[in-house]
Amino acid sequence: MSLSFARLKSLEFLLGSLLTGTICLLVLFSGLLFPGADAIDLTARLLPPFATFGHPFGTDPLGRDVLARVVAGGKISLQVGMLSVAGAVVVGVVMGLISGYYRGFWDMLVMRFADVQLALPFILLAITFIAIVGGGLRNMILLLIVSQWVQYARLVRGSVLSLRDREFIQSAQAIGVRDGNILFRHLLPNLIGPVVVLMTLNVANNILLESSLTFLGLGVDPLIPSWGGMLADGRTYLQNAWWVSVFPGLAILLTVLGLNLLGDWLRDSLDPTGRTSR
């Protein structure tokens, strides 16, 4: 308990929790705090930051409040990051458990398919996928699930291979415990730590991927506020209206930084033997 309490006082945990928690709370209550994210006022277009009390981050080319749009745009980025990771975890963990436990044909089939997918560049996979099924929020989440389930499958498979011959698994098999119970009640709880760490890091990575693809016009609908879309909208105004792109970029930076700090803290806490020296 003392070690756990000491870890809770670490700078990584405090700073990561502060950044991530603040951004999540702002996004969660964005409708109440900043209701005018889509309000257009052409008479107030491209106002600089802090020029007026009502627009502390300035306004964009259509006179919309940049602060309200940054907070509202976080909904899309966080939604894509969390839902895509949740889907990839479900698919990857199930495939990894089956592959590592049963071996043989299923292991060869899943791992060869994973090798082929890992050999494809992500941008090529994204362009091909979007060209076939189209863009949009739902398809963006599905694309990230398809592209990232392999990471969880390989991680889980490697852990299962090291656990399947342990005494507690052999004892469960000897007394006739069903395979489903062995997989989800005996093996899965021993894999939670590495999976949770990878989930935290992948949420940050997926936020970057969503913003990048939306910036390139391959992501969510441009009419929906998102950080990547705001970066794309402001790229032609960098010389005379830098705030249109800089503040969404800072939101991405702080969110990813907070999640990466939490992921690093989780890794060190769940695996003290692999803790990085500081």
C-alpha cells in the first residue's frame, strides 16, 4: 500500500491526471460551458486572442469562437480514440487468446494474417479503406479498429504462450475446466496489465491519427468540429491568423501528453522490474 501511495504522488501521475482530467471535463460539459461552437458572426471574423472578453482565443474566418470550437472538437477526437481502442481490444484480445491457447491451424492463420496487415503502411490501408467504404466518424473508428487489433492479438498471444504451460493452467485442464473458463477466468486476468498500458498509449495515438486523417480530408465530416478539421481550416491563415490553428494544435499536444504520461506511469506501476530509471 505504501508503494502504491508513493506512486500516486509521482509527477507523471499528477501531471497526466491533471491534463487528461481537465480536458475530459471541459469536453464533457462543453455544451453547457460553450454553447456557441457553431454560431457564425461575419462581423467578428478573425478577431485576435483576448481582443474581446467573449472570444479569449479569438475567432475563425467565419467569426466562430475558437475556444468553443476547440472544446467541442475534443468530443470527436476523444470519441474516436476511446471507441476505436475499445473495439480493437475486444477483437485483438479474443483472437490472441484463441491463437495462443489452441496453437496449430488457428495460430498460423491469425498470425499470418497479422503479418500481412503489419506489412501494409497505415496510410495505404487508410486510403484503400476510405475509398471502399467512405469517410465519416463511424468508418474512421472502424478503420482504426481494423488497423490496430493486431497489436493486442500479438501481445496477448505472446503472454498466453508463456502461461499455457504453467501449473495452474494444467491443473484446471486436469480437473476438466472448460476452455472458455480457462481463457477468460484464468488467463485473461493475468494479461490485464500490459493490455491496459497499451490501451492508454493507443488512445493518444488514435487522437493523432484522427487529426492527421481529418487534416488530409480523409477523416470525419468537415462540418463537424474536430481538432484535425480546425487545423486544416486554419492552415491558409497562419501568417495573419495563427490562432485558428495553434490552439487546436495545443489541445492535441496537451491531450496526447497527458495520456502518454498516464501510460508511462501505468507501465512503471504494473511492471516495476521494467521501470525506467530517472
